[in-house]
Amino acid sequence: MWKEQDDQLIKTYIFKDFKEAFAFMQDVALIADQMDHHPWWANMYNEVKFALSTHDAGNKVTEKDHTLAAAIDKAASHYPYKS
């Protein structure tokens, strides 16, 4: 579940291994580029962490962020993961 914290939507996904985490990140990169809304993320081995906010709205959470969060969840559903 995404959490709203400090004007950001936050979520961490934990995958089986680095290859699955990286494949997921590639999927998200294509989605984010199509939406022209690029997330802050960090990756360490099998973990991918996100913090979403909208720069043009003063780094606040907007509908754009909720839409991207839903798309990220949909992409993650193709992989076994923990959050």
C-alpha cells in the first residue's frame, strides 16, 4: 500500500532477486516516460523504493502521482513481490 508522507507517495517493493527488480524497473521506466511523469526511485539488489510527487505543483502529491502509483502497482502485479 502506498503511504502519503512528507508530501510524497512512498512504497517499497521487494522482489525475489536483482533480475526481477531490474525487469520491473524497466517496465516502470517505459510507463513513466509515456506519462511524462518520472519518479524518484532507489534500488538495492532486490528492493525498489519509490517517492512520488509532482515538481510542477511545488513537490506536492497530485492526481498525476496517484495515477503513476496505480500504474506501478499494475506493473508489479506481473512479478511475485512483497511490499
